[in-house]
Amino acid sequence: MILQENKTKSIELQNIFKDLISKYEMSFAVVDLNSDKPEIFGYNLDHFIYPASMYKVFIGAEVLRRIEVGDFNINQKIAVKSPNDVDKDARIFPGDTRKLLNAGDLVAIDYLLDLMLTRSDNTASNCLIDLVGRESITQNIIYKNGWQGSEVTRKFLDRIKEDKPYQFSSTTMSCARHFAEFFYLVENGKLESEFVSRKLKDYMLRWSKEGRKGLSLKEYALYYRKGGYLENNLYLPLYPEYYHKNGFAFDMAVRGIFALVKNIIKKGWAFIRWSNDAGVVVGKKSHYVAVIMTVSKVLNPKKMFPTEDFAKRLYNYMEK
């Protein structure tokens, strides 16, 4: 734990967002970087939620640390190997025209870092995890900073294809406090070193505004970020084109529909979405770290967490 909580400000924010807190499972954290003594405040600071792609910042930090100590060269090329090449559809990266990585491609570490931290490329992420090793990320970045409980796993890879120690590992989890402290250190040039912090910030400033924009608002003078998003739609078996496209037989569709009905009756939802964002905001008068992690379990898949509304309320509070 790096930052102490300002409980008075936590209560103020919780009152501002009490309507959202009553509807969603969520965790959010803020650090006022204009304060002489930065403190953390928010809601459910230590509540663990699946972070989706946000945990890739831990990977980036360890890769850059190893580059700085001389283990690797940032322009060094490495080969993409199966089963790490998991991204198969370019549509998951709207607005990014760079080609998908495939097994056999030789690419520079710098390019892999760029892909991972800008368009959240999963193949690049898997390659970089293999480059430095999960234990190295855990020990040198996560545990070193007191972020026990945050984990790193390869993206969209069947557990049976994982290395043996990780075939039965727990689901990746993290909390708003850990990401808020991470970005606090980056902004102050203290995440490992000035070099590591500067490079992380540089990559994250390049994020594509054509896709999901997270907490970004037009009012910001500057915002660098890393988002994380995943959804599980149990309605898919209702769409014949889905199971035909994926080679599913009719009985598979029937089983899917049965599972959908069973889940609605027992749990009351048919669609689950994890929507997360973390970054540093520079406003007209404000300067702060903002982290939001949410879980939405709904019947209507069109019901989204109101990220923009959350961002505007928070920005108005911080500007004052």
C-alpha cells in the first residue's frame, strides 16, 4: 500500500455516485495530483474485480524494467509463436489498420509494447509475458509495490494450452487501488525509474480514440490511459449465424438456449460485461488519477455502464 485513504473525500464521492453504487458492482479510485500530500479516495478501493486488459500495464512495466537493466534491447526482434497468436479478427481493433500478428512473424519488442498498450493487442501481450516470465512480473512489479492479489495470465488461451503451473490458476483479478497507485507512480516518474515511467506514459498517450474511449472527455487537456473490456453474451445461441459460423450443430444451439433460460431463472441475468478504465487526467485546473472497474449483469445487453456520465461527475468534482 503506497497511498493512505482520505475517508472524507471517499464519502463525498460515494454520495455523488450513490445511484450507480446501488445498481452496479464497482470499484473506483482517485488520486489528486495537485495535492501537496497525495491521498487515495473512492469506493471499494480493495474490492477485486476481473480487470480484463488493464493488467497489461504490469507486463509493460516489467518488460521496460528488463530493457533498462540490459536483459533485452528495445529494438530486439522476437518470433511470434503459437499458441500465443490469439487475435484472429481485426474488427476487435476498430480504427487500427495495423495487421494482426501471426505465428512466425519477427517483430521488435518496441512494436509489441506499442501494440499491447495502444490497441490492447492480445497476441503481443502473450509474447511479452513469455519473454519476461510471469514470476518476474509478479515479483518485480506486483509484489514489490504491495499489490498482492493482482495477477497476470495469457489472454484468450485455453487453460490446457497454458504452462503446467498455470493450467489451474485462478481467474485474473485486481482492484482500483492497485491501478491508481500504479498510475500515480508513472505520473511521478517513480514506477521503477524515470525511464520505465516515461516510456509507459509515451505508449499510453498513443491509444486509439476510434475504439472505446473509457473515461475520456473533450474537456480534458490531456489523458493517457489503459482500458479493459470483456463481455459474455448468453443470447448468442439465439442467432443461427453464430453457431453455423462456429461449426456448432443444432443440438449445441439447443443446449445454449437451455443454459440461457436456466441462467435467467436462477440468476436473473443473461449478459455480463466487465468495463474498466484507468489513467491520468489533466483538466483546466485539475490533475488526477482516475480508475473505474465495473461489472454489469443484465437482461438487456444494450444497457451499458454510464462511463461518460461517471467521468463528467468526477471531472466536475475535481475541478472544484
